[in-house]
Amino acid sequence: MTDKKQGGAVVSSLSDKRGQKTAWLQLSASRHDELAASQSKLGLDLTIQRGRAAAEEAGFILIPVEMVIRQGQQYRETSLLFALGKDRLISVEQDVQVDTLARVSQQLNALVDAGQAIPSPASILFMILQALNDQARATISDVASRLDERSDTVAAASGGFDTSGRQAGVADIASTAIGLGEAEELVAKTVEGQLMLARAGRWLRRTPGGESAENLSMLLSDIHSLRRYARFQHDKIRNLQQSLMTTLDLKQNQVIKVFTVVTAVFLPPTLIAAFYGQNFANMPELEIVGGEWLVMGMTAIFALAPLAYVKRKGWMR
């Protein structure tokens, strides 16, 4: 297998010992000149468009796939386009380089070095789809492990305490909700990618000379099972989000309840103080002996009476 770089595009040719060749042409959407030359030569539309449907064109089957890949500690969404012909496979990558294709290329190199028969283009596409499904499984597994770690954060934000003993507040709930929202979007994109992988597998099943029906059925079954697992993680995220929103509503109700109780306790003394603050010419109650202590006692009674009523009703809990 020889790899030649031509203006940024990579042309990978698989050759057996007899000189027969099955080409796998790897292109990048960022290399416009190489992409335009290949489109003109083959008569294909190899532009990557979101939401593009699979179709047959000029003797090729065009299969778009959208995936979420991990690069370092970040996840990025990317699109791929496969053009499967009788004697050639063409793959077009977006600006994000997909390491999975490089690993498949290394596997094919190993087969050639071992003197084994060169796989057909359909078999190469099968290997790529299988590798992409394995990558999606690793992505979902990583998201699931991070969700388990975030469960403690959600529990703290739902009325518990953090490691410093401080009660979680609205800011903690908002921060956790933002993290869950990002995880939900990531899992949703992964589910969408599994749907497109399944569609690619069904198109591959129609192609003669590809993998056996048994291998394709196993791949499709694996893709569907991973999609169900991704949906389970998506439902788990939604449940955690619902729990956070319920907690946020309860905390808002607690704030309103506190202000209501404070208003009920301090309103009567405020009214009494406002009454005695008036500048009337004749106020007979001021001549009562011990009137000041009497007013203070009345103020305390009127303040404690609403507090006792609220406590009896259980509104302070």
C-alpha cells in the first residue's frame, strides 16, 4: 500500500503482488483544488452538506455520515462522505481529521505486508464503518462515566452539601444544568451518527462483492444496540435535568416563603410604629402610666402571633 500526498490530499492505493490495484482515495474538503479535480474527473458531487441523503450517482453510491469524535479532551462534530464504486472507494473528510480512517489504513497496510488478498472497496467500507462504530462506543462510554461522576454534583445541587459543607445554591444548579445540557447535545449527536451508520450499513448490504450477510447483520445489530444504549444515557440526562429544575423551583419557593414570613412578622410592629409616629395634637394613650411598656408588649404579641401561626401550619419547614 502506497500513500502519496498531492496538494494535501492523500491517495492510498492497495496493490497486490500481481500489480492489480484497488484504490482508496482519501480527500479533504479543505483542499478545494484536489476535491474539484476529483469531482470533474469522476463526474461526482463530493461536497459535504449537512442532511444530505444517500444516493446513487455515476456508478457510485454516495453515503454521508455525521459523527462526534474525540480529539484530546474535546469532542467535535464532523461529517464524512463515502463514494463506493465497483473498483474504488472514495472518502471525503471535513476540516477535522478522523484518526479512525488512519487506523483502518494501517490495518490494510498490515494485510498487504502479510501477503493476504486485498479487500474489495465494499469490504474496506465495512472495516471503516466497524471502526467508526467502535469509536462511537468509546464516546458513549466516556460520557456515561462522566455522568456517573456528575451524579454527586447533581445530588449536591439538589439540596445537599458540597465538600466544603456549603449548601448548594442557584449558581451551582445553573452550572450543573449547563454541563448536563452540553452532555445531552453530545449524546443526541451520537445517536444521530448511529442512525447514519445504520443507513450506511443497509446501503452496503445491497452492494455485491462486499461482506457476508452474517457479518453485516452483526454490524447492524451492534450499531442498533449502541444506539439504544446512547438513548438510555440521553434519558438519564433528561431525568437529571428534570431533578435540577424541580430543585430550582423548590429553592425559589423557599425564597418567596421566607419573604412572606418576614413580612407577616414585621408588618404589625411596623404599623404600630407608623401610628405612633404621627404628629397629632391630642394622643390620650401617651398619658397612660407605663404606656411605653404596654406598646412594646403589644408589638411583641403582634409579631409573635403570625410567627406562631406560620410555624403551626408547617410553612417554616
